[in-house]
Amino acid sequence: MRHRVSSSLTMGITARPPPGGTCTQSSERRVAAMARGKQQGSADMLSDAGTGRLTMGGGDVGAARERSRRRRLWTLFLLLLLPAAYLWGRLISGDPLDIFDLSLPSIDPMLLIPALFFLALIAVLVGSTIGAGRSPHVTYRPEQIDVTLDDVKAIDPVKDDVVRSLNLFLAHKAFSSEMGGTPRRGLLFEGAPGTGKTHLAKAMAREAGVPFLFVSATSFQSMYYGATARKIRSYFKALRKAARQEGGAIGFIEEIDAIAMARGGLSMTAHPTTSSSSVMCCGGLEGLPTQYAAAAPGIVGGAQSGGLVRNLAGMTSEGVGGVVNELLVQMQSFDDPTGFQKLHTWFVDKLNLYLPAHRQLSRPVPPSTNVLVIAATNRADNLDPALLRPGRFDRRLTFEPPTKAGRRELIDFFLAKKAHHQELDAEEQRDSLASVTQGYTPVMIEHLFDEGLVNALRRGDQAMNRQDVERARLVEEVGLGQPVAYTEHEKELIATHEAGHAVTAWLVAPQRRLEVLTIIKRRDALGLLAHGDAEDVFTRSREEMTGLIRIAMGGQSAEELFFSDISTGPSGDLLYATNVAAQMVGAAGMTDTLISYAAVQGSALSDTNLVGRVLSDKDGRERVERILQEQKSHTRALLHENRHLVEALRDALTERHELIGREITDVLEEAQKRHRELLVDVRTSAAEGATTLGG
Ligand SMILES: Nc1ncnc2c1ncn2[C@@H]1O[C@H](COP(=O)(O)OP(=O)(O)O)[C@@H](O)[C@H]1O
Ligand SMILES: [Mg+2]
């Protein structure tokens, strides 16, 4: 399978081999396509564009490029013809030109120096004026880029669509003349930072085989009034010119939101975090963990994806309107005539004034230039809606954080390049890494391994192991561990609290994976339990939601059981539990009400988040309180029954300070086993005692 993919990539832009074909069939097709070469019929070309097998030299772009190459050669030939004829004539007339004998006329330096000075002055003035309006782009040739489509992992749907757009771009003439379609003019890449927008654009640049004009939207900005619009104009002019010269050109505008914000009003959409892995941080009163704060609008997992917060606020920015308008105009400028064509038209118009109606010359039709503009942004909802209408950036491609399979692919891809121990080659290790990195973008996964390598170096090793990666993940997600000297009592309290969480999680939520249990202080958390879904999940059942509340209550319940008192530690837990409970009551209809508090609009309540809406309502508040109290007493009873587990984990924690992955479950399983043996022992000795008594 892989062989087929890479083999078809070498000849054109192909993300996938055509469906239903074997290795040999695919290479036969390739040979056939090569044989067709540049004479490829437009019908073939179109069908190839659909299935993703278009060759670089074959499409309309290749043909146009060949035409302009020949035209250039002819121009050069004609230009050289005149001097050659002159030299040849002198040679024939017996007076050949000796270029070594040519002497420059002598000029008085007193005249030359002031003349040069004024020339330099004029050059500086003209240069700075022209420079202020110059296009800030950088042109890349395919061979200058080392990223190929093969290096783009885990975003196959987007990649496929991009390949289709590229194929259409290459076969644009056939597509518009045969099928009457309008080729795509603009693609908008939207997605969180690090999801691979620039990466994919680079790969496209390499595969497209036409000049790629990279520009960062911020570089259009200028302190001179009107210069931003001029720079945008020059950029599009450069694009059109490159497209005319090479049969096509692709423009890439990075972070387009810098120049394309909505005019007049700004609409913002906050995407709540989609990570379903949560960290039970337990700190002082003021130490509310950031995870909870971020999760507040639409807490835990599935329900979040629907939790868009749209906030319209009037905001205008000086000059934005003009710049956006320029962009709108330029996006439609691809059929603009060149300077020469304008002159031609002017000439024809003037001539037609003297000609009778039936002898009028026809005005030249400007040929359309084949340009594809790609813009990348992570704030697509802020863009001016006019830019997104069909004909401009009409194709929106969303870059999502990769799925579990995608992350696995990325892990394989990055680990192939980074030094690691053999343990990280094991299938289950890689699968488990893919599981624990839910919500990570590709760049975060790459960074995780880089940090893992740094940890390995710190250990004095040249390759990383799982522990190094796990430590890096902890630092990434929660923060750097800070050595603080807890008092003996505090240490025991924190260890008991964390053990309470972990034991509850182990007992009530077997589908969750216990990742890290630590009593080392990190940021605001004195200790923490990190636990996540074993698989990627997009919805949650009531059982799972109550499970999450119980896990949160585990810490406080353990404190009560073992110390008959509670500390400020659980404040973060209660925040989390309240969020989950409010979600159950106010949005998910998981209690005895089906009302969605999220639907409230235009009232005093609608000014706040879901938790605020639920809690401001007397009934809602009672329901939340009831859920929390019920789950807490349930958790207390559970931990009371399983004191031995809490004790075992507490002791392991006070001794080792940090348990990672299997180390946590090992302690629990061991304690459970010992407890069962003890029970059996007690029962047997009791039975024996009874027999002795009876005997
Ligand atoms: N799909 C991917 N496959 C492989 N590497 C990727 C992918 N996406 C991102 N990366 C890595 O992450 C880095 C940053 O990605 P980039 O494209 O700059 O993100 P952004 O979406 O912010 O433009 C890239 O240089 C590349 O190393
Ligand atoms: Mg980028």
C-alpha cells in the first residue's frame, strides 16, 4: 500500500492511489499516463483530475509553460538578431569590431561627481517610494522545499481535498471549457496553531511545480498611509505575472486575519478545549487550575464540541476597511489586462474612431491567469464574510487536531527520526502514547518528543525512553515540578487526598486510564491525579459524568475518612465537580428536568456561562447541590470499604512522590490481592477456630 502511494507521488500530485487497483496495475497506468504525456486529451485530463492522477508536465499548466518558454526563446532570438546582423555586416565589409579597442569617452571629474551625487539622491528617493509599495513576498521554487506530501501525516481528508484542488488548478482550462466550471480561486486553511497549515502549504508548493509566493499578512502592514493596500496590489500583480510566465502560480498568505478582519463589526467564536483528559489538581483556595477555567463554558468531552460562544461586539479599526476592500478587489483581479494589453486596447479604440462600423477591429480579450490563493488563519470566524463568499476564499478546509489513528501515525513518523530506546518500538507503547496525547496537535507531539530527548540528556542518556516522554508530558500539561518541603502532616494529607482520587477512579471508572499520580508541587497544584479516556470519546453517558464527579469527590472524602477534617485542597475539585453537575442539569437533561439553560437569551441569566445560569436558578441550584451531595456520600462509602487501597497508594506516594501509568495500578492490584488473601486467611482461621471449638 505504501509503495503504491509513494510511487504515484513521484509522477504527480497524488495523495491516494486510485481505488481498486493492484501494484502492477497502478504502475501500468503510470506508464500509460506518461506515454500520453503532453498530448493528453482534455477529457482524460479531467477524469484524472477527479481521481487524483494528474501529471505535472501534462495539465494545462504544463502546456502554457511550454508556450511561454518558446515565446521567450523567440524574443531572445529576435533581440540578438539585430546586434548579430550589425557585427556580421562589419565583418563582411572588412571592418570587424574589436571590443578590446573600445575606449570610454573622458569626462571631467568635477562634472561627474555632482552628477553622480544627484543621481544617487534621486535613486534613494525613488527607491524608497517604490520600496514602500513593493510586494513583501518570497518566491519559492519546488526544489527549494524539502517537505513533501508524504511528510504530511494524519490529515488525510484535508490532504485529499488539497490534491483535488491542485489537480483542478493544473487542468483549469479543460475544466472551464469542457465542463463549464469555474476553477477554485482561493482556499482557506483554518485551524488551531500547529495543526499543519503551513506545513501542508509547503508540501503543496513542492508538488505543484509552479512558483509559490509565500507572504505573511503582517508584512503587508506599513506605517505609510495607503502603503498596505499598495503592497497587496503589488503582491497580486506579482502573482499574475508569475502565473503568466509559468502557466500558473500559487500564493500563500500566512495568518491572513492580520489584514482581513471583519469590517465594522468583529465576531468572535471561542472554541472550548476538546481534550477529554482531565487533571485533578488540588491546590490552595486561590489555586484554581487552568484546565478547569478553560473547560468552564462547556465542560468535559463531547458536549463541548457544540459549545460555541459567539460574542458580537462592535469594533472598528482605522484603515481595516480599506485594506479588506483592496483584498476583495484583488481576489477578483485575475482577469485584469497587463500594461501591454491596455496599450493594445487603447490603440484599437483610437483606430476604431476612424473606421466604419463594419470594419471595426475587435478589442483584445484579456486571458485569464491561472492563480490559486491559499490563506491560513486560526481565527477564521473573525474574517470578513465577503472574503469567504464563492469566488474568493470559497473552499474552507478545517485542520482538526488528529484522531487517535492520526496521532499514532504521527508518533511513528516522528519517532523514526528521533533517538529512542527499544521499549518505545513496542506496539502497545506507541498505542498508549497515542491515547494519552488526545487533543495534541502534530507540533505538540513533535515538541513532546523533543522535550523527551532533553530529559534523556539530563539523565546522561543519548536516547529517550517512555519515562522521559511521560515526564515531558507532565511538564507540558501541568508545569514544572517544584521541590517544596511539605511538613510531614501536609505530605500525608496530600498523599491521602490524591490516593482518594486515584482509588475512586480505579473503582468507578474502569474505562479511564490513570496516567500520573504525584505529590510534587506543579504550578498551583500541590499534588495531582491525571487521568484520561482510554479511547477518543465524543459523547459521555450519565454514568460517566457521575463517575467524573465521584473521582473529583474522592480527595475530600479520603481526607474526611482519614483525618476527620477537610482542608482547602479540594477547592479545585469542587469547581470541576460543579461544572460537570451543572452540565448534567442545565444542558444534558440528565436529571429530572429537560430544560436547557443554554437556550436562555436576553435575560439577566444569559450574561453568564452555563454554570452561572444553572446556579442562579433556585431549582437548578438545588439539583446541582443534590447531585454533588449524593455522589459525595457514595464516594465516602466506597472509600470506607476500600481503606486498604487508599492506604497502600498513600504509602507508595509518600515514599516515591510520583507514580506514572502502570505504577499506580500495580500498587492498587497488589494491595487488592493482599487484601483478598488476608480475607481468605481470616476466614480459614475463623473456620478452623470454629471446628476446633466444635471439636
Ligand atoms: N500533519 C503533519 N504531519 C507532520 N508534521 C506536522 C504536521 N502538522 C504539523 N507538523 C509539524 O509541526 C510544525 C508546525 O506546523 P505548522 O504547519 O507551522 O502549523 P500551523 O498550522 O500553525 O501553520 C511543522 O513544521 C511540522 O514539523
Ligand atoms: Mg502557520
